[in-house]
Amino acid sequence: MGSTVTTANSDEKTWGGGNQPLGADYGKLMMWFFIVSDALTFSGFLAAYGFSRFKFIDTWPLADEVFTHFPFMHGVSAPMYYVALMTFILIFSSVTMVLAVDAGHHLNKSKVAFYMFLTIIGGLIFVGSQAWEWKNFIHGEYGAIETKGGSLLQFVDKTGKRVKLEDFAATLPEDREHLDRSKGRWFMEEGTLPTYSVAEVQAGFKAHPELLIRTEVLYKDDAAAKQDTKVDHVLSKHKHKTVLTRAESEARLLNAAYVVEGANLVRNEYGSKLFADFFFFITGFHGFHVFSGVIINIIIFFNVLIGTYEKRRSYEMVEKVGLYWHFVDLVWVFVFTFFYLV
Amino acid sequence: MSQEHVSNINRIWLVFGILSVVTTVEVFLGIVKPDFLHMNNFLSMNLLNWIFIILTIFKAYYIVWAFMHMEGEKSSLRWTVVAPIIFLVIYLLFILLVEADYIYEVFKNATIKWNF
């Protein structure tokens, strides 16, 4: 008991561990310090995200065009709704956690167990939701073209609506063999080939004169920008991506180098390459925190069930794991803002 | 238990209500993006983003103070935890964002095209 919870009163000797200058037990204090360091780690990640975003402020993807999926609503553009739902799930699991801590203060074992159980369920739903979000992000929806210069070209129709590669790409009688270990010499292999080749996209674009190209660049609606004859000024909207004229679109497409479908750590169909890297890294690191939080919650949950804390007459362990759980929620509040809203 | 704990379940639900309302407002603004907020800048950031960031800090305050029960801790513990984070985060953001903006200008005014 003494090793995890200090119940000594202040009569004990100062050097015997009975003195608590900050008014918190050793374990709780260390949890706070861990949270401080972890908060700084996440701050570092988000600040690095801010750095890259400010560096490429003109070409950064717009979050509400990337995260538009909602379960069972296929093809409907529902920006923000899903991630808002995830936020509510996490906030609610925070509430059940704090209710568990509150029940612990009253040494109400069955209530603690019940609320811990709800918290675990909430955490699992959140991790599952994040996996679904990743699936959509990795799989992609529209596809895009990367040029030799490294910029990304997306396709829109006459009304400015995004068009999928599969809706216009031609089928050419070409055969591009996938290089894998069994065919290559000395450990040569390559990643999965895109569904369409560059030539097929180019041919398809030529065959569909109504299509236009949308660049990564955010359009600025001012007099200087209006002079640019390469830009379709009707479809391009202020603070949205620039749409090119048909002639310029054809010229740009000649520079195509890759067909990009979905996202990986090298390139993604949404825009800036760093965008996907930061998405995977920051939401992944947060998801890992949620996952480890669920594991710790399960351990504490079973300890509650077998009556460990009942015997101790103190549910402080629930409080400590609660601190961690709320911290995970806290981080999500910031990730939500800086990844999806701002 | 060194101190007597009163049940504060009502407060927990109140804070949950506040957090939910704030999140709903954020999502609503994020979807609608009203022009008078999105197109007007204050200190070279648009008003909408200012609102998002202020609401986020508002939510963070409630999570730390009510859920993590910071309000019940000694002020020495409060300062030990909160002060270093606020100082270091502002410091880090200041350096990184100013530098990033500088690099953006360098790329923009460079004679070499780097992304075309």
C-alpha cells in the first residue's frame, strides 16, 4: 500500500516522504509531470505542423475538402461532421472517467467499475473511428496528378466540382508490368502501381473538353490576380484553390509525372506532401495515446473489480489514470482545432 | 483521505454541457465559414481562426480545471504545471511561425521556381 499511495499524515518526518509541499501524492505529482512533458511533445508536433503550413501557406490543402466522409453516407460531402462526432465521443468518455473518479471518492466500487467500463468503450469507439478516418484518407477519393516540378493537379468539371480519375481516364492498350521481388534482380521491387498510367489520364483529359485543372494554389481575389489569363476567374473563388483555363490545363498536364491515388508518406492526392505526413504522425501519435490509455484503463478496471482499491480504502489509482485520460482528450481538442478547423 | 470530498456531479454535467456547446459552435462556424469572419484579418490572422483558437483554449481550461480537478490543487502545483507549458509553447510558436513566414517569403521572391 505504501508504495503506491501515501496516506501518511504530516506528523511523519520530512525526509520520510510524509511531506507534500505541492499537496499531491508522489504518484499523482509524477503523473502531472509526465503530462507536462507529453504536452510539450504534442506542442512540438503541432508547432512543426504550423511551421510547415506557414512555409507553404499558399498551397496547403483545405481540411474541409479532405475530410468529407461520414459512415453510410457514401458520396455525400459531409465536412467536419465525422470528426465532430469523434470529438463528442472522446469528451463523453472523459465525463464518464470523471464520474468514475467521483464515485471513487465515495468508495463506491460498483459505480467506479461501471463508469470505467463506459470510458473503455468510449475509448475503443474513438480508436475505431480514427482507423476508419485513416482508411478513407489512405484510400483517397478523386485521385490527382503530380507534375515533374512536384506540384499537384486535381480535376474539376465546368461547374468547379471535383472529378474522379476513373470517370474520365482512357484505357490504353499498354502493359506496365509491376516489378516485384520474383522478377527483379537483387531485392528490387516497387510499391503498388496506380490504377491508371499518366498517358491514360492525359488521353482521357484530351477526350473530355469540359474538364479543367485545379492547382494547389489558393486564389486571391484582387486586381493583380485578375490580370492572369491562365486562370479561370469565374470558377476560382477567393481563399479556394485556383482553377485554370482549358488551354493552360492542357499545357500543365503535359508535365505530368505520376498518378497519385490516396495518400502515403511520400505523396498524397490532397496537396502538399507534408500534409499527409503530419496527419499520419500527429493523429497517429494521439491515437496511440488513446490506445495505451484504453489498455491502462482496462488494467485499472480489473483492479477495481478484484477489489484492490477497496482494500486500500483509496481509489487514487483511478484518479491518476483519469488524469492521463483527460490529457488525451485535451490533446484531441487542440488537434481538432489545428488540423480540421483552422 | 485527507480532505472531505463532496460530490460534484452537477458540475461535471454542466462542464460537459459547456464543452458540447462550444464544440457545436466550432463545427457550425467551420462548416458555414461566415465571410465577415473569414475575410477580415486581425494581426494577420482571420477572425474565424482567432475565434477557433480562443474557444479551444476556453475548452482546454475547462478540461484541466474541472475534469483534471486542477481547481482543487494547491496554487503551487497549478503554477508548476501550467506556467512552463504556456511559456514554452508561446516561445516555440513565436520562433517557428516567424521563421516559417520568412522561408515562405524567400521561396516566393526567389528567382528559382521550386514547385510548378
